[in-house]
Amino acid sequence: MTEETTTPSSRGLVDFDVGPLRRFTGILDSMPGEPQTYGEGESARKSIRRTFNISSLEVIEAIEPYHFPTFQFLVTESNKKKSRYGVLSESFNAVADSQYTEAQLDPSKPEFIKPSDRMDWKDVMGKTRIGFVLADGEEGRPEPPELFDGRLVDAEHPRGQDVPTPAWMVYSIEGVGVAGGQGVDPAELAMSILDGKTLAQFNTEALANEIIKNSAVLQSIALPPTAAGNFANALVAAGTFTKDAQGVFHRAVAAPAAA
């Protein structure tokens, strides 16, 4: 028997069917579980594979056209943070916890809210729009987390190793917040960037901003410059901004109240 001496690669490790979507929002209708058994005999282990069923779909990024109103993805349930389910749940918790004060998150304070009493999947299911993104490190999306893969065995890693692994993450919860945007209104942030810039300058800066990229504002910014619903055009039409002869946008100054 020949020994495999090829060094494993940490690239291109999408080994599960993620579908064509890369960033989207929708309603989490249900997440039913199906028992799974891996291995045989004494080494066999059981787990539950969860199907995340999403409805009222709003596609933001996709690698091919997707015109269906629903989407689903599979994640094996785990209590380990370094797992696909752990990455998904921890990202959900990070956004959900942005609604609480520092005192409510501090175990030493009387206002402390235990993690078990904070927002969880059951509290958003069937009623709250959630934003999901595939962490694959492509086109500005989050970098893939380092997760353990027992199949990647070599002389230095006889039992497997941690490798960058694409995984689903939550980046927004409607009415709660956006990842990395605690206390920040994406629309207000976009307006502050637009002030004093041309449309091209604004687009470059706004589309590179993580808070804006992970918000619903992104869709109106991405519309064609001639579209009435384009973010900047809509602000001009509303009188919130003006546009000078050089194509530079300025926040309108409210007229002083009459004495």
C-alpha cells in the first residue's frame, strides 16, 4: 500500500451544497431536525441535522439567478463553537445581544440578563426578517472560520486539523441590529458618507463599509444612477440633499424657523 504524501490544501473546501445564494434576508419559518449517525460500532456518534427553512426571500448576492420565494440550508447541530452550527449561532447571538445595555451583559451587575433568557432562535421564528451571509471570504464577504476537519490527516496532523471552512452566518436581525453596527443607523451612516461627494466617490466608500453592506440600504445604493429609487436620487427628490453643478451632493440645510 502506498502512503499518501500530498500536502492537503486549505483552499476551495466547499464540501457541502450551499446553493447559489451568498447573502440574503428572509423569515426563518422552521428548523426541523433529522437524526444522523456517523461511523459504526463503538465509534458511532449521533447528531441532528437541522434544515433552516427560509421564506419571504430577498436575494442580495447570488452566483446565479434565483427566482424562488423560499430557500433552505442544512447545518448539523452541535454544542461546540468551532462548528458550522456554532458559527451560525454565535453570529446570531452577537447581533441579538446588541439590543442589550452593557449592564445587562455584565454578570457583575444587578441588571444582568442570563444568556438563557436572551433572544434565541425561537423568539424570531416565523415573524422576524433575518439576514444571512455565507462566510467564504469572497467578494467582501466574511472570512471563512477555522473549523476542525478530521479527514485532513498528514504527518503533522495525524488526527486532522483546523482549516478555513465556509459557513453560514447571521448579519442582521430586523428591529434589533446589524453585525458590527451596534447603535449605528445604516441609512444615517450612508447619508454622512454621501455629504460632500460625487456619486462615484460615495459608491466606492459606501460599498466598502461593512455596516452598509450588511443592511437593506445596500439595495438602493446598488440601483442604477438613473433609477428614481437610487439612494442618492431619492434623497434629492425628498429635499434632504441637493446636487450641485459639479455633481457633488450636499445635505440640505433646514431654513431657520420664523421669529
